[in-house]
Amino acid sequence: MPIRARRLLTESGWRDQIAVYIENGQILALEHIESDQWDADILIPALIDTHVHGGAGVDVMDGNHHALEKLSQYLARQGVGAFLATTVTAPMDDIETALRQVAHSMQQGLSGAELLGSYLEGPYFTPQNKGAHPASLFRTANPEELDHLITVSENSLKVVALAPEQPFALETIQYLKTRGINVMLGHTAADYSTTLAALDAGADGLVHCFNGMKGIHHREPGTVGAGLSHDSAVIELIADGHHVHPAVMKMCCRCAPDRLVLISDAMRAAGMPDGEYQLGETQVTMKDGIVRTSSGGLAGSTLSLSCAIQNMVAQAGQPLEKAVEMASLIPARLLGIDDRLGSIVPGKTASLVALNHDLQVVSTWVQGKQVWTAPV
């Protein structure tokens, strides 16, 4: 049976009354139909969360298949069809365990959102904007260590984050790009010129823009200014209204409308009640859904990508189709997988999400299989 959508989002805009035919996990065809019964009021491509640490009480750093399976199921409920399992700064043995487990879980398969690989967030940072990362574990990147991590990950490592003022940062960026790995810049005190040099050396963009970096001053544009004014830098954005003000969300849309990637940056407290939680080596507290360290700094988020889309529409005035693109096609392009994910096109993977008129997730399909549907 096809999936019947009252409205369906394509790369060229909305189409009404469309049936999506699926075969062997792929979109076979899109055809106009007349019907009085619909499987989806609004059908969009499944979301891609390129930066997520955890949720539902589990974390990537737990380093076991159960945690990644539970995270996969949790993300599917949020409309996410694919994700990068993101680490935090920790002892290197713990990081290696997490990377190794991601590779094994990819081979084993998960029942919810598809696991695309890993995102190394730390330990290659500098202390000034460390966030919840323990500065005592920061270190300088070198090709030998990165080679080892790539090997440990069985080539499933997709993104490495680093501070561009680190020694040999430009050489490190260039080396990682030769290995086909994306580089994001964050948890840094780099100025405009240092950040720009890193971007021109091949770095792909900024880690959760505005957070963990030098902000904009009219005489020193800082890390943020370098990213927003660059022609191709990808801008990660945590659109929860806490990490960045709605006016800043709107500003990012105007500066980088085709370079914004919505991320959750969610950690294990996402989807859980207020209380004490662990983020890597750091004890954090969630109150009213906001997670902070003991010093009061923000520590990851409890955001979902579906809520990020709602916030971009309601708080930043974005059209729904543009907000969806920021959480689907643009991240797919960043990862070089837009040939199979990120939009609803015949020939692409049938990873789809049904929304109701309130933009709540109703059903999620991953590779043609319905992996979650809201209880009636």
C-alpha cells in the first residue's frame, strides 16, 4: 500500500493529494490521487540529526548497543530518520569505546532512526569556551592519533570538531579532509582571522553557532562573524530559544538561509523528568527542561528536531518548508548523502515523517518501514 499524503513536501515545493509508492525501502513513484482517506496530513522527509549525544536516559558515551538502540527509538518518535552519534570530551579509552560501539551498532542495525556514524566533539578544544567539556582532558590533535580513531571507528567517524587556534589546526583540518571527514569549529576563543583561515583550509562550519565561541563585535567579528559571513560555512543551530534568542535565530536565517543545519545537541535528560544527570564526566542539573552545569552554564539540550522546526516557524518566522530543509536536505548535503536522504524524490530512500496540522510527529518511516506511529 502506498502512503497517501494530503500535502507532500518536495524539493520544488508542496504537492497536494499525493501517493508515495515504495519498493525495497526506496521511493518508487509519486502520483496524484483522489481520496477521502489519508495516512498523513503533511508528509516531509525524515529529519537528520547530525549532532545528538543522547536522550530517554541514555547517552552515546554509555558505549553499548542498548543505549544506541534506545536512542534510535527515541529519535524516531521525534521524526528523526537518521543521526550521528556524538561523543563528548572524556578519557581517550572511553571515546574509543564509544566509537567502536557506533561501528558495531551500525553493522548490527537499529530499530528506529538509522545510525549514520559518529561525530567526535572533543577533546581538541581550548579552555576559554569549554562549556560542559572538562578542560583537564583537552589535548592537541595529531595525524597519528586521528588515524587511530578512524581505525577504531572502522571508518564510521564522519565529523571531527576542534578549536581552530589549536597548534597545527590548519594541517589537521587539511589531513582530515583528505580522509573524507568533515571538520567543525567550536569550543574556541578564536578570533575572526583565525576562524576564517580554518574555514578557508577546508573546515566545514561552526559547532552550535554562538555557543562555545567568540561572538560578534563590530570591530572584531569573532568566530561567529567569520562563519556567518563566509560563503559556504555550515552553521549548526540549537533553535530552542535558550541557547540562542529568537531574534538571533532570525538573523542566522537572513545571513545563512541555505547553510543552516538545525541540531538537537540533546543529551540523556531529553525526554526525561527534571533532576540530576551525567554528561560525560560532568554532573549536570535539568530544571524546567533546561540543563546546566554547577556553574550555571548550558550543558547540551533537551530539544528535539521536530520542536526546532516548530520554533523556527513560530519564533523565527520561517516557512515550514524552509525549516524542514534545515533539518533534512541541508544536513544531508553536509554529509554527502543527499543522493539518498534529505528529500522525497523517486529513487531516494523512503525515510519519511507524517505531521499533523499542529506540526506534531504522527508517524516515522525509515527505509520504507514504519518504525513509529503515535498512539490513537
